[in-house]
Amino acid sequence: MTVPVPFLLGAAALTLSTAMQSPARAQSAPAPQIALSCAGCHGVGGAGEGSVPRIAGYDRQAFVDNWSAFRANARPATIMNRIARGYTDAEVAQLATYFASLR
């Protein structure tokens, strides 16, 4: 039996989304797709890695404010100032809500 490609892609996205969850959220809603891009630097579920800060549990408004500062080059960064420009305000709000919900 051949499995349709859209089904396989959806299953892969669900698997990645589940991997982004913290253990405390394992029974909750999965991470939004957009949060998956943060894992490359900030780690699974925003846990932080090495010198990259933890964003899980970060205050929602502080997240939005810091993102705005990165966009405006008002906050020093190695790459976030460039990354921040690629997201809409609605996407930033979604990320802020998601990461604030993690503990």
C-alpha cells in the first residue's frame, strides 16, 4: 500500500511538534509549527543550550518587547536581529504565547 505524501509530511510535522514539547506539556496541545524553527538554537521546547538563553517560560510581553528590540537593532545580537525581521507581529505573538506557556 502506498501512503500519500501529504500524510507522510503531516506525520513528520506532528512528530517534530511533539518533540518540541516539554515533559510537563506532553498531554497538552502540540507546539505551533512556527516554534519548530526556534529549536535549532534555543533547544527542544525552548530549554536553551550553552550560551543561548532559555525561552521556555519567558514572560510573554518581555518576549514581544525583546523581539521588537532585535528587529530595530536596539538589542545586541549575533543573529536574532536578522531572524526577527522575518516574522510578522502575529507570528511573534503566537511564539510569545507558546513559550510563555512552557514551564
